[in-house]
Amino acid sequence: MKSPRFWVVLLLLLAAFTTLHLRASVDRVPPSEPLNLLPQTIDSWSSQDVPISQDTLDILGDGRFLNRLYTKSMPSGRLAEPPVSLFIGYFPTQRTGQSIHSPQNCLPGAGWTFVSSGKIYLQGPELKNYAVGQYVIANGTAKQVVLYWYLAHGRSIANDYVAKAYMMADAIRYNRTDGALVRLVTPLEPNESFATAQARVVKFADRLVPTLPRFIPN
């Protein structure tokens, strides 16, 4: 049974959708830098871009995407610790049927199941707290720790229903529907504690967050 919160959000979405049809069909999109200019080195992590297949791009739709793997290496060339992968999907407009895909939909389609879920907070610029969703996912014996959040107009949201409600409200107030999904993933190694893997991905996120307004406009 759906929660009362779900139905409240659904009613708000329907009301906002009706209002949107009475407004201009062209969004206001503030300027931003291309995602591929996001720093390739963040502290001691260096990165390489991971290509996204055309089939996946067709599913994601008309947006801007970045898929990277960040690693720390020792002088010998061996990895100092497991890597952190970064995916950003930014949509300048969601008015034309394009929308951000929730990890709750795409991860199970890739064979991963959810072991646990929750919410934590990162500290962004000017001591602002960022709400971040956190999952542990599994595929066979492999496990990963996932952080994700929806980012739009300087607001961080860890719930896809709430993110859509804010998007509709901002479309009415500011004529903006732009927004992004930021997702970080790191392996949970067989002999590694959850706390260690979580600390690794959170540390990376703390370094990443201050750079994002250049690419995802507030």
C-alpha cells in the first residue's frame, strides 16, 4: 500500500503539471560549464572517463552525462584503495518528457539488489548540509556502497518523489526544470568493513561537492 506521503506528492505533481501547461513551453536555463571540464584530479584521486554505450544513452535521453572512475595509486602503480566511480546526469530541461532516472529503477535492471538503504548528510560549501541517499547493493557475492542525490538550483534531495515535486514547483516559480542526479559507487571488498568503504566514498563526495555549482547551476 502506498504511503499517504506518496499520494500527497502525486496530487502536487498533477496540480503542477496542469499549471505548467498554462505557462511558456521554454525553460530558463542558466549557463554552466560542460561536465567534461569537471576536474580529472580531485585531491589524490585521478580519473579516466568510462564510455557510455549508445543503448544506454538512448535510454537516458536528451541530457548531459559524465561517467568516470577515480583511483588512488601508490608509487608502484598499484591501487592504494578501491576506486570510486562517478556518474552525473544533468538535464537542462525536463519539460519535454525527459527526466532523471532513479537508481531504484536502473540498478535492479543491471542485476543489483538492494541490501540496505538510508540517508546521510554531507557538508557542502558555506557549511551547508547536503542530503544524500545511501545504498548497499549486491550482485552475487559482490557488494557496493552507493551514494546518490538529486541536485537542482542549489538544493540536494535524496528522494525521487520529493525531487520531482520540487522540480514542478520551481517550474512554476522560476520557469526552470533543470536538474541532475549525482551517483558515487565504491566496492565493498570481501575483507573490508562497511565503515571503511563508507568513509572512502564520503570523503570523495566531500571533495566533489564544492566543484559542482560550476556544472550544475544553482
